[in-house]
Amino acid sequence: MTEQIAGRRVVTNMALSLDGRYAAPDNPVDMGWVMPYAVTDVARDHLTSLWEPATTALLGRVNAEGFLGFWPTVIGMEGADPRDEGFAKWLVDTDKVVLSSTLDKAPWERTTVVDKPAAEVVADLRATEGGDILVLSSASVVKALLAADEVDRLALTVFPVFLGGGPRLFDDGLPAQRWTLVSQTAGEHGTLALVYDRVR
């Protein structure tokens, strides 16, 4: 059994295809394959359950640009789902840490840009007071934290499509780890929300 550095959990959230990919082979930033499933009740409720106990969002630069370019526009949008608007407000108002070696200053409010390995950043955050540290769909950050065994809760939404190629989330060579399933929800279009906790 290993001890946590502090009481803060590191929670990672990723969308995966049934064949284990997080992006299509031809255009890694095109998330069109996710959209029919991301607007289901199960996906929205899943995300809500993750951000509500979190007080810090941890993102890579590419995801930060995508998330922070889109989500604030949802606030006050006509017909917006209240769960989407809730997440958007949380994302704007919460503390954000963006891992980047190219940004020299944060273009967003309540954001710190850090050029350090993800595991070091998490160690620093764990040493502070707060709720969960939520890593939002930033594959490079999630992969680095899995490799360093710094993920406490692994949240996945699995969508019933084969992308037939593209990057995988779980690379060979990860340290051996055991996980326990804490929740599973199946929903519209075969969307599956899974949450696993690291057994330590």
C-alpha cells in the first residue's frame, strides 16, 4: 500500500472508441465522432459527477485552447442543457493549470501556465488544499500521469464506434496497476460511462 501525498485525488476523464482510440487517425483534433454521444444523458451526467467535486482543472495546451475557446460560449446560450452550462461556468470560474512549453502567459482568467512534467505539477497541487484535480481529455497529460502512477480515479466514456486507427490511450509499458470499478452506466446509443479507482 502506498500513501497519497495529500488528500486531493487526481481524476482523469477521457472519451474512447470501442477499439481503444481517443482520436481518429487522419485528424487528431477532429472530435466529430464524439459529438453524437457526448450530448447523451449518460455522458452529461458522467461529466457533472466529475467536475462537481473538483476545484482544479488540469489541461494540456491544445485541449485548453479547444475547451476555453468553446465552453464559455455555452453560458447563456439559448437552449443550452443546464448540465453543459453548469460545466461551462465551473470551467470559467475554477483554477486552471495548463501544461505548455510554448505559452509564456495565460490567455484565460484564473489560469496558470506551467512548463514542468505532469507528475511534478500534480505533486505540487496535491500539496495544496482543495478538491479533486480533474484532467480533462488531455491525452498527453493522462498518459504521463498513468505512466507515473499518479492517477487515483480513471473516468472513461466509451462510444460504440471503431476508429480503425489513431492513437491509443493505454500504451505498452505502463506500470502494473489494479483498479476497482466504482460506477458503470449505459445509455443512449450504447454510450458507456465507467469510473475506476486505483487500488493502492
